[in-house]
Amino acid sequence: MIDIPLERITYADIDRFTQEKWPEGKTVDYKRDAYGGKDDDKKELLKDVSSFANTHGGDIIIGVDEDKGVPTGIPGFTVPDIDKEKLRLEGIIRQGLEPRVEFALHHVSTPSSTSVLVIRVKESLLAPHRVVFQGKPGEFWARSSAGKYSMDTDELRRAFTLTDSVYAQIRAFRQSRVEMVAAGETPMPLMPGGKVILHLIPVSSFRSRQMFDVAAMPQLGTEFPPMAASGRDHRLNLDGHVAYGGGRNGGACRSYTQFFRNGSVEAVLADVVREDKQGGKLLLAGYYERTLTQEDQFFKRLLASLRGVGVQPPVWCFLTIAGVKGARIPTDDDFPDENRAIDRDTLMLPECVIDDLEVDSSVILRPMFDLVWNASGFTRSFNFDANAKWVGR
């Protein structure tokens, strides 16, 4: 898949692909001509789209000439009304695949006033998808570096079991890591007390078993920094690469960010529970909410860094707040109230699936923040107004 947001792809980008001779492969397919209106043309479109959805996702670029998979020119194509053409293709795709796939279309004009159309197909969370043309079930298609191919029985069996297996593995990975953090089995020793644990887990980490050569990625020390740390250090470790900082209390760290070799990220911030004057415990929700979404924009930086190293969505996001039993969230009119004490030690918040790595951080995190405040007896996070705008406290 082209590493550019779909709506930002320009003619200059496509011309660069041609000049640099970017070949077709698992995630890119060039088409000289638009898909026609004949049955065979419609079936070809459905085969192409489903093959990407059933594999790693990708882009179909219509209007680019190629020779043996290498782009040679951008003649574009001509239709009377490009908007009607987009609607026509959308209708074929929506009606011809089961279950439906996630995709989007983007139009680019050429200097010669012809059109190039990019169809971006997301790697599916519901694979495998099959072609269903005129109500008749057809084949299942996948994609390799040589192009699309019809899946055989063994591949279908694996595909049907893979989706549930991937989800189970992702959730098990999160559960295991949270338990390790709670038990103090962390890559760097952490300050005691409550902790914020953020996990970003690409589906490809478990679906396609992607692996990164972390020893050849010197940028990891700056691209995946520790949370809320004024000073930092970093090093390789068995799991991949860890950046850490904010140490005090005999060398214990305030935070670390672990980049795993499969592209998953674990960011932990300690010392988020403090004592109040009455000896009770306070969860510093405003502190970590501000760090993640506002001043440091830590969450946004992590998503940009994942994109920078080549990770493609979807990415599963998990937020966990650990070591908080008996703590309460302070407010401006705060007073001791045992009825607002959190009743469990670990808040395992539900996952959110990120389909766009340029998404607004608050869109993803604010509903999770609200659940933490619910645990302390409030209707929502008071650091955001009713329109989800940050107001702070």
C-alpha cells in the first residue's frame, strides 16, 4: 500500500512511482484501462479487490500503463463523469463481495485532462471474502508478489480460522503484558504505585508475522520516546528496543516505551497515584490525559512513528490503568468521599481499532478516559467539555 494518506495522493506522487519504477506486488496493482461494464470486467474488479482484502490490503491504480508489473507511463483514462464512474465501481464492489470489505476511491487528474483512480482496499478483519456475482457464490482470492490467485482448500481453512486466532493472540498478548507490568517484570525498573499502560498492536504483527530488524533502526530511540520524561536513554533488548527516562528513587524510571520486533508498542507511565492530605489515594487523571493528548501529544507521536517505520493499519489500541484500587479522581471541588474510590486494582479498558494513523488522538482516547472517570463515579472526564474539546483542569 502506498505510504501516503489516500486523499493526499497527487499526480506528482504517481509520476514519481513511474519514474522510480515502483513495481506491482502484494500491495500495489496497476491498470491501464478502467474496468468496463461487461460481466468479465466486473468480475475482474471483484477478484482484484477481494485479493487485497484477503491478504494485506493495497492500492489499485487505474490509468497507469505497465510492462511486466513495472509502470511505464500515465496515460490515464477518460469517462464522461468521474463521479458517476466512482459510484458505479462502488456499487459493484459493495454488491459483489461477501462479507463486504472496507475500501475508498480517490480521483487524480493528469496534465492531459485524463483521470487516474486509486482504489484503496484495507486489510480485512473479517477475511476471507468471496466473490458473489449476480447472486452466485464464486471463488476466494488472495494475493502474492506475483499477483492474485484463487485460494485452495488448505488456504481457505487457514483463513477462516486465522481471524479468530489473530484476535485471540492480540488479546492474550495484551493480557500477558499487563500482568508482567503489574508483577514488576518490566524492561526497566519503574517507580512504585499506579501505572498507565498503553498498547498499540498492529493486526499485521500477528496476521502476517511481520518482523523488524531493530538493530538497523537507529531512529527508534527518538521516534518512540518514553512518556512524560525530561531526560531519556535507550537501548536494544531481547524484545526489541526500549527507551526510558525520568528516573529517581534509586534509579527507578518514571516511564518507558518498548518497541517490539513485531511492530507492537508498549508505553508505560508510572507514579500516577499520589496520597492526599488525608492519607487517601488520588489518581492523577489530568496528568496522563494531558500528556497523551495535549502538551506532549504523546499518542499522536506514537502513531506517526508507527507510520514512519512502515506499519499499516488496522492497529488495535488498548489502555490499562493499574494499581488504582481505592484511588479516586480529584476535582476542583474535591473532598474526601469513599464512595468515589475505584473498586478494583486494574482497569482493563475495551480495545479500539485504529484504521487511520492520522486520527485525532482525542477521538480514540477520550471514550477510554470517560470509562476511567466512570470507575470513580463521574459521568465523563471533566478535562474535556461536552463537545470533546480539551479544557483541562
